[in-house]
Amino acid sequence: MKKFVLIGFSLVLFGILTGSIGQESFKLGVVDSNRVLQNYKKAMDADKFLKNAEARWKKNLADMEEDIRTLIEKKEKTELFVEEAQTADLVRQIQAKQLEYQREFDQGNQALIEKNRELIQPIVKELEQLIIKTGKEENYDLIIDKQAALYFNEKYDITDKIIILINAENEKAEQNNQDAEAPQNEKAD
């Protein structure tokens, strides 16, 4: 008797739960944040700035490598004709250049990492805030990043919508900044 009551109660509870779950609509969104950042003007500008800085740094390192190679070649040629003691100055110059190269490499690498963090973190935060705002305004129950999903139906992908929204908000903010600066510039004239 107790089994029948327990089974009956379980079936009623299951019916209530599945009925209420089935009647609710669950709104899911999936965003490919990497694609958003690749198509967001502000992120593209930051990426361009970082790539230019990295190119200048690598050019500087390449110049330093060439200086080191030149000194090594000079030392090797000099060693054929003079005593080792006479090439000691060249050895010191090579070692100094190698230390300078390593210091430049370490400092440049750290500077790029810090600048990347400085430029990209606010952009990522801006994207997160936009996704949260969109989720609230459009009554999403859950919005996840594409990288967190093993599989999802493409109908839930809202990446293009987010790209349009974030670029529109950025354009609006830029316009507001220009409008705010215009009266100040007119007063200066």
C-alpha cells in the first residue's frame, strides 16, 4: 500500500513539475565573444595599436640582433690574427649587447602584456555589460559564451545582434564626445 501511495505521489509530483516546466518558455542566447571583439571597432583599433607597438619592438630587437651578429663576426675574424687577450674587449661588448637585448626583450614583452590588459580589459567589460543589458531588456533566461558550449543550435546564436549593438553604442558614444567637445572648441575660437 505504501508503495502505491509513494508511486502515485511521485507520478503526481512528476506531472506537476513537467507540466510547469513545459509551460514556461526558456530563452537562451549564445554569443561568440571572440567574433564580437574581432568585429568591434574599438577592439580592432586596440589590436592595430598593439600590433604596431609589437612591430616596432620586434624591429628594435632585430636591429640589436644584427649588432650582436656583427660583433661576433668581428671577434671571429680578429681571433684569427691576434691573441685572445686582444679580443677580450669585443667579448665584453658582445656580452653587454646580449644583456641589453635580453633586458629589452623582457621589458618590451612585459610592456606589451600590460598595454594589452590596459586596452582590452575595459572593452571586454563593456561587452559583458552589453550582454547583461541585452539579456535583461530582451528577457533572456541565459546567455552563454560559445566557447563554454560543446554544442548548441545555431538558432540561439545572437552574436550578430551583439556586434551591431556594441558598434552602435560605440558610435553613439563617439558622437556624444564630439558634440561635447564642439562647444568647448567654439568657445576657444
